[in-house]
Amino acid sequence: MKIYRFCYRKKIMTGVLKEDVLFPIKGSVFKDFKVEESAIPISQVKLLPPVLPSKIVCIGRNYREHAEELGNAVPEEPLIFLKPPSALIGPAQTIIYPDMSQRVDYEGELAVVIKKKVKNLKEEEAWTDYVLGYSCFNDVTARDLQFKDIQFTRAKSFDTFAPFGPCLVTDLSPEGLHLKTFLNGKLVQSGNTRNMIFSVPFLLRYVSRIMTLEPGDIIATGTPAGVGSMQPGDRVEIQIEGIGMLSNFVKKIDMRR
Ligand code: MG
């Protein structure tokens, strides 16, 4: 099932896609919902981030080749940092290139969306019960500031630095999915989720030992090799097999005016 959140006639709705047509749902995506019969063509809506998380947990260096390309050792346990929910944007929304940085990179990633509250998920518990679905995520990074600061916070947290979407796919296995990033139509990242150092179930259990995960929270599972910089005017697209494509433009705005 492909779940979209969107704005139609000034109303924010969630709906299920069937053959280019959205069927709004009644109820909560996290619990029980009913699919209504009224149909809205997807071409008539403005797509929004598929859910609104209370937090975005990101995993750094979860693909060997990416750790190596930035000169980092492969981690022995997951490297975790947070991005604020204020950084979130949806499909076709604009990534704003900040004045503070001279190098802004794309990082195409698989996003895992939490279905129900979870703390200390045990080995014997079915991890899939806690996952609502999967989506595409761009962990936009001011690389110069990441190298300059000890903390990742500034480099990862600018408004618009968390493009997410276009939809949530519920019936999908996170293993063995091809992930591609295109910059102005040119292939720049090509990876497969089977090459993650720490798998989705491992990450879910690990993160839940640190913090309570709430419905809608995102775990961004790290980026494969091939990261690189974007310039104002560029179009960046993250494509994951079975999910679709998340497309955003980059723009510079003079904030001093
Ligand atoms: Mg990343």
C-alpha cells in the first residue's frame, strides 16, 4: 500500500494511491482506518511529507564505501545523530542553500517510519509490528560545517535539510532495495540496502534502547557511496525500488534582505 499525505482544496489529508488516484482515509494511519470511496487524481494535489515525526534519528556511516570515501573508519556500533523536525520538507519543495555554508551535499537514504510507541525492543519481539512503512529521505548536509564543528547539529539541521517522501510504502522488505540518487538527471549514487553495515531490525532495537520511538518518528538509515555537492538551481532526486522518487530543487535566498 502506498500512503500519501497531501493538500487538496486547502485541506490536509492522508490517502491511499491506486492507479494515479488518491482515496482519502478516515481514521489514523497508525491505527485503524477506512479507505473512502471519493477519488482525487494525484495531479490535483500538493504532496506533503508523508508523516510528521516528533524526531528524525539519522545513522551515519552505515555503508562501508561511504565511510571510506570521507576518510572515516567503519563504526563498531551505529553512529547516531538527530535532525530537527523543523528541517522537514516534502516532495517538490525547495532546499534552501544557507549563507553559512560553501558546500551542501545530498545523501540519499532509506527512511523507516515508526508505527507504534516502542522502548527497549527485545530480540524475540517482532520488529515489523513497529514499522509503518518506508520512504525516501535526503540527509542534506553542510559538509564544510560538519568538518569544522565537533557536533553534527549545525551541518545537518538547517531548515529544508530533510526532504522526505513521496509516499510511505507499507508492504515492503527493507532488504535488497536499490537506491539511486540523480543530480540534474545524472546518476551520482547507486547502492543497495543489503550493503548496510547495521540492518533495519538491528537499528530499530538499538535506537529503542536509547530513546522512546513514537508513531511517525523517522530512522534515516545512512547513505551509500557517491555523496557530492549541490549548487543553487540543481535538481536532486532520490529513487528507491518499490517506493518511488523524491525530487527537490536547490535555491539560494539572500537572508540579509
Ligand atoms: Mg546521512
